Amino acid sequence: MQSIRLNNGIEMPLLGYGLFKVPPEEAERCTLDALETGYRLIDTAQAYGNEEGVGTAISKSGIDRKEVFIVTKIWITNAGEEKAARSIEESLRKLKTDYIDLLLIHQAYGDVFGSWRAMERAYMDGKVRAIGVSNFQACRFYDFASVVSIKPAVNQLQCCVLSQQQGIRPEMEAYDTKMMAWGPLGQGSDDLLKSPVLSQIGSQYGKSPAQVALRWLIQQGITAIPKTMHKERMAANFDLFDFELSDEDMRSIEPLKQQDTGFRDFADPNYLRRILGMFNL
């Protein structure tokens, strides 16, 4: 598995398995399937409600804990120094582990600075190996990263060939913050999965449009976390390391961009109301 070095020196795999919208009752099976396929980065979150299944699967897998890179996230309702600190302990318990490899602030709402203080303390205490953020757009990211003591190691964003996040990259590079891509397959969009451009490129290598789209990310040093509940698709998404896109291939993909910053309007109060309703924890 190829990896990338974070700004604190630890290595993070360039491909992982994401559990967004994986039901709690399916999380253990799906995580075990992913680990058996070869994935070593597992991405979950407090809001997903499936941390316990992830922890059980990792414990049952027989794989050395040091070989599995666990990512989880602090939800909005746990924002603030005291609440975040308690939620970190709860995530550790559910995940059945003494440490989390990467802990993120899930959304840029609420007392994010209080949450960060709790995360910094957990980092210094060895309960977390790296800390970062998720869904922080360019201005918010700059405002945050420019003042915190420990700079974010990762910003997890919606990123794929349709939403390329080019605008925020210079702001992140200034702090050596790496990008992790959620929705790396456009959340099943036909514009990606049936793209003539990606199909033509894939035909040169015996690969599908989805595999080309994932390869486009990891070849730029962007960690991709595709989600599927089907083991055969996990295997297909994992089969990325026996080919390399040419410079011409990479350039031909750039015009596929439809919306640089993703398809969520994080400035819309109704978006916040909607996600709070979705994850009423």
C-alpha cells in the first residue's frame, strides 16, 4: 500500500475504506471485508453511528493494530473543549483501541477552537497520532490554521474529478496539510461512472472509469476513501496500483470539473439544519 507523510511525520495510506451511510449492523461485516481485501485505512465518524462495528471488526481481524490506520471525527453536537474531550474517550471505547490514528473536526461549525484544544491535549497524551479537520472551505481553513498551535495534518473534503478542490490547495500547502477525499466517485454520479473521457483512458489500461477516477486522486497524493458495501467493488476500488496515468491523461481529466469546491453549500444555514437533523446524536 502506498502512503503519504503527514506534517508531523507519520505515514497515512493513500487509499482507505469509508463507512459513511454504512448501517451500524453492517459495519462489522463491511470493515472485515475491507480489511480482508487489503485496505488498511478505515474512515468512520461519531455521526455515522458505526464506530463500535469498526472496533469489533479490527479486533476480530487478527491484524496487528499498528497496521490499521483508524480515522474518526468529532461531531457538531460534541463541539467545545469539555464535550469534545468526553467524546474522544467514548470513541476510543467504541473503537476498542488505546489510540486513534487521525482525529478530525467533522464540520466547521460550533466551538471548533474548543474542540481543537481537546484534540491537541489528546495528541500530546498519545491518544491520537494526528489531528485535522473536515469540510473546512478555503477561508475557514485559513482562519483556523493560521492561529492554532498544532497545524491540521489533514482536511477531508468532497473531492473527485467532478469537484477538484483546486482553489483551496495553495492554502493547505502553506501548512503542509494533506487532502483526504470523501465522495471520490462522485457519490455514484453517472457523469463520473459513465464518463466517455474516463472510459477512453481506462481502455488503455484495462481499467474502469471508477478506477481511473480513484487513480487520478492518489496519483496527486490525495487519499481516497471510497465506500461500498459489496466486497467485489471493494476489490475493484483497491486494484489501483498496477497502472499509472500519463501526464496527458491527467490533463484530459481536468476539464471534467463541474464545481471546484464540492456540491454542498456550507454557507447555507439550511444545510446546517439539515445535517443536524440527519445526525441527531
